[in-house]
Amino acid sequence: MKSILLSDESKKKLEIFFEMNKLEDGRYPVSSVIKLFRFSKNTVYQLLEKIAADLESLFGYELFDKNGKIIWAKTAFDMNRYNQFLLRKSLPYNFIRFILLHPGKTLNDFCSANFISSSTIRRTLQPFLAFLKKFEIKINLSSMKLEGNEYEIRMLFHTILWSCSLGQGILEVEEVTQKEEDVLKRLGIANCPYINNDDILTILLIAKLRIQGGLFEKKLLPIDNFIPNETIDVLTDYLSTFAPTNTHLDAEVRSLAFQLYFSNLYYHNDDVRVIELSAYYLGKKGDGKFIPIIDRLFKRIDLKVQPDTILPLANLISILFTFSLNRRPLPWMKEFSSYEVLFPKFTPKTIVPVESFFSKISTKEGFEWLSDYPYEFYKYVYYALKAYVAKDSTTVKVAIVPIPNQRIMSELQAFLALFSFIDVVFRDQPDSEIDLFISTFESLIPDHASTFFLVGTNEVTLEAKNDLFSLLYNIYTEKINKQ
């Protein structure tokens, strides 16, 4: 999201803020901080002044003291809030939000409202507009009209509004009425702890605004088999106030149902939508759309449909359905986050039985689309199944060097037992298989042990535990990346 929406200046600001967040609390001369960054001195000076203004605006925090030194206190600000602050100021976010809230307005209206030239807009939006081509969405800049499948355009609105402002970009402007509240209650969403109500309200308000702006869904999405009749009835009651004809109403109900059920992957079995999608699977008993494929896949990877596999089952239904619509990825949130450049990309490892299975399925009639975007499709399948199939056997082997203080030894052992990726042994001799030795004095560490950690002789302090966990996790991630 950051690499697509943020300006080059904002990316640099975020990079500087991210690196500075590694500093210990204290006061630093600007000249010493500048050395941390790859930018020129003048660039860093200018960006630090702008970051200081941002921090004062966002947190009421003064970054510089009266002598011009940087006052750094990590607990005074929040990296996530600063990230979202920059996203909310980004031109693409404000452009998309303006289109949604002001249908019929033109580029000249947007320029006047934001005191910006049309040439700046056209230049700044180019990376964003180029990215949208992946979803066959085009924006006519002069008229500020979006062209493409309406259900994907609404997914795009939702992805950007939720990622950049947690929906506040629309919720703080549009009134949430009793009608929206009733939808949440009747669908069982209002009291479901695994669903953020603002997320669903954002989806509802986007649909309402698009319909009120005369921008209707024209495609009848084939969601009937997936969504319970009760849900369809609730959405019909809600949308009948806005959709002017029965033709529009049917298409709008299907589109909204799609947004509610298929705009992202699920993460908990007790999400009411997971329960309903799994009920569809169990009710069809192997005859419904995609179910024969999922049945065969589960047999291939030796999984049975049971309570702990309901979640990947629902996610597989969602993945197969969404990819089959246009035979390509849709503007889900994960599609945006896959393009980050400020932080390391994640490349899914291969689950060989799954990959080879779908490779064969792609040769079957009606499933040729699986071979059109093999990486994108497989990426989602990996996320859905990795916890059930790709068991990570990587561990960090830690040796506690025996010392006379039994209390320290026990405290270390109890702390390390909290983490499943750590194997603990007691050893005072060199061992090439040990990733980290822990003791109280360096003289007790075996010779040639390059990595070790020392704790106090009286207690294992909270600070020591934090530092030890950070070191162990870094060792763990390095081992994974080398595989």
C-alpha cells in the first residue's frame, strides 16, 4: 500500500522514521543521526524538519530541543499511526475518497478543493493508475470516472479507505443510520468479536454512495449458492431503499453480498461468514461448485473436514470463487500489500503436493484460468493452508551453560519454554549445532562460540528478557530465510 500510494517524499520520511525507531531513547546531535541514512545531508535535514512538524501535529511531540538536538523517545509515538497519517495525506487516497464522496465532480473541482494543479495530479497519480491496470480499472482523470467491473471498483474503494484510515475517511463524513446498524445485528456481525464493525459499515456505505450517485452494479454475480437466503433477505431489505428498480436491486444485492463475504481472507473459525461458507460446503456434500476440487485437494494433503479445518475450507472457497470471476486477482488488500518496497517482500515457499495438484487441475475444462496467474493464485492458497500443511520444523537451539545459581537456571528455562521455536539443552562444551549459548559470565561460554547472551547474576530482568527474545527471533528468521 505504501509503495503505491505514498509520494517519494513520504516514503523517505517513513524510511527515516523506521530507522530512527531503532535508536535508544535519548538526545542526539543531528549530525550523528544523518549518518544512519542513504540520503544527502540537505535531504535529511529537510525531511527531519518535516517529520518534526508531522509529530507535533499527530502526537503533540517536539522532536528538537532548544539547542537543535533530536529528542528521541519511542514511547511518545506510534509507527502505525504515523504510517496511516502519511497515507491519509497521500494524493491517491484523497483522490479516490473525493470520487466516492462527490460523484459528478470533475478534476477541476478536486484541484480547487485541494489547491493543487492538474499537472501535479496527473504526474503524481501515474504509479497508482499503472497499478490499477492489473484489475482492468481505468480512471478518466478529467471527469474522475472509474471504468471497470463495479464490484471490483467497490473493492478498490474499500481496500484504500480501510488501509489508509480504518474506514474513517467515509465514516466521519457519512452518517451511519439505524438501517446499517440493523444489517449488522440481523447478520450476526454486530456481536461477533472476530469482525470489525467499522469494516463492514465501510462496505455498506460505499455501496450506498455508489448507488445514490447513479453508479450501479450491472453484472449479476453468481453468489446464490454461497450466501444463505437469510443474508440475501437482509441485504434486499437494506438496498431496496436505494436501488430504484428490481433489476438494479438483484444485481446490487449480489454485489454487496460479494463484498461482505469475499473481500478478504478469514482468520477465525467463529467468524459468522466462515460458519455459513462451511455450512454451504457440508450441505452440498460434494456436489457444489469447487467442492469436488476441494475434496480432492484435502485427500491429497491428508486433511479431513473437521472443526480445525473449517477455516482453510472457507478460505479456499473464497479464493477459488474470486479468482474464477475474472480469471485473475481482484483488488484485495493483500494485492496492494504485496507490492511494498520499504520492507522485505515475502515469497511463499512451495507446498509441493498443493502446487502439483493445481497444476494438474489447470488442464481441466473450465479451470484453465488457474494457469494464467499461477503465482498470484498459489500465494493465496499458501496463506490459507500453510498452518495445516507446511509445518515449519525450523528451531533455534539454545544451550544454557550450567551455573551454581539454580534460580537463574530455572527462570531461564521457564522463559525459553514459552516459545515453540526454541529447543533448550544444558551444555558447557563447544557444539556446532548450538545457535546461542546463555550464561552469566563470558568466561563460562565455551571457546569458539561466536553467539552468546549474558544475564545478570541476581535475576533475569524484564529488559534482559526483551533483548534475549529479540536476539532469538532474529536468529530464527535468519535460519528460515536461508532455507
